[in-house]
Amino acid sequence: MRVHLATDHAGLEFKDELTKHLQHRGFEVVDHGAYEYDAEDDYPGFCIAAAQAVAAEPGSLGVVFGGSGNGEQIAANKVKGVRAALAWSIATAQLAKEHNNANVVSIGGRLHSIEDCKAIIDAFIATPFSNDERHIRRINLMTKYEETGKI
């Protein structure tokens, strides 16, 4: 499976650790930036690029992170076909996949240790979508709104 990564300067060092971790687990990692430390960089471009790659490649997943993960999640969710969830625990990562079939997870790198972030991301990747009818119905409602502007 391919995993698309994006971060801003706040997660730059963590991205290197996460890349090694995911590659060691057998995933192909695609890095969408940032590539060097710049305290004035703008995360939306990096996160949108990763989200576009996920949307273009069904079955792939995305991981976006920054200081809090909030802005990164918002940016990723601007891409049609992306369901990005902010995860702050293993349980929220699992629920994002089980109930929402999220394809991008966002994490606040300044809010967790590297080991906790890895555990959250591992849980997100490992958890399958439940395929429960109620969850499919709700996702379809969001998709319809995304396409038509009507709920």
C-alpha cells in the first residue's frame, strides 16, 4: 500500500522518523513536503498535494501533520474525495476508519511523542472500514453534498 505524507516545518523531523517506520512495515511512502526547515512555510500546499494523491489513487492512504494537525486536516478535506480525520488517540484513529472510512489521518506532532504518533498512525492504517449500512449511508450523504451542494 502507498502512504502519502505531508507536513509543515513543525513536523519535519517527525516525517523522517515516520517514513522509516512505514517503510520498515512494508509500505511505499510518497513525500509531498515540506523538504527543508522554513518556519514561514505554508502547509496547505503540502497537505493538499498529499490529499490529491490519495484521491487519485483509491486504496492509498494519507498522513498529514503539523503542530496541532488542525489546519492540515482542514486543508486535506478541501480535496474532493478525501475524508481526513484529526486523530489524537488510537481510539479516534480507529473510529475514523471504522465509521467514516477516512483515507487521510491528521496528527498534531507537537502534541504527542513520536512513539504515540506511530501508534496512532499504525492503528489508523490497520483498522478496516466496518461497511455498516448506517456508515455507508452517512458517507454517501457527504459525497452527494460534495458533488451537488445539496444534502
